[in-house]
Amino acid sequence: MGTFAVQLAKAYGAHVTGVCRTAKTDLVRSLGADHVIDHTREDVTTGTDRYDLLLDTAGNRPLARLRGALAPRGTLVLVGGPGGGRVLQGADRQIRAMLLSPFVGQRLTGLLSTEPAADLRTLADLIDSGTLTPAVDRTYPLARTPDAIAYLRTGEHAGKIAITV
């Protein structure tokens, strides 16, 4: 999701700071990020910069710290979250964010996905123009899907893992 988010933000003229681990910094730069922070060396939530929009795909930072990195009227979008919990399956952070949002100046929300036809046409146009391209780390034939899943679970991939049929 992060690789597409960088490209989409750049396509719409945003100044993008990407946050990733060391092995992905070159990839994130190549996708158009203006600045890249290696989260293994620097914590984006403890710096002095404030962001208008934070897209949190990792789910491992507390809400309070993420809010501290937001501009006073900034927006935090939570995508996924830490696993666990029988009932909420890690969605508790998103629920807490949405409950808190009306009481703070910042907009705190989870990602709700819909696919309106107009949005899909916009994405198709961005793909056709070469503005939006998938960052593929590796491809595996269908018969090696278990190997692909094992590689995905290592967390070492930089980009998508594709299965060829």
C-alpha cells in the first residue's frame, strides 16, 4: 500500500516523506518521495516536523505519538493494525481513533475502501500513463506459492510479491 500511496500523492502534487526500513529507502526514493526516513534509525513521531497527512500502514505506533507528528488540523489515516484480540483483531486502534476524532482538531480515521467506477478510471489512467506502477520485489510461479508466502512473512520484501499463473 505504501508504494502506491507515495506515487498517488506525488501524482497530485504533494510533498512526500516516506518512512520505511533501511532496505526500502532506495525504492521509496525511486517512487518519488521527496524525503525518506529510515524508521530503524529515526522515529518520525519524535522529530520537530509536523505533517498534514499521515498514512500509517505499519500499525505499530501509539495514537498519541502519531497525533504528535500531525499538524494541528492534520489527518491521520490508519490502515490495518497490530494483530491479536479475539473480537477486534487489531482494529481497536482504528476504533479509538474514530471515537477520539470529534473531540480533537485533527481528523483521525481508518481506511474504508470502496471502488467507485470513476476512481477506478482515474487509477487506470494513472497506470496507462506510467505515473502509477507496481513495485514488484519478486515473482513466483503458482506452484511455489508457499515459498512466496514464506518470503512475505520474513518482512524482507521491498515491494509486492507476485504469483504468475
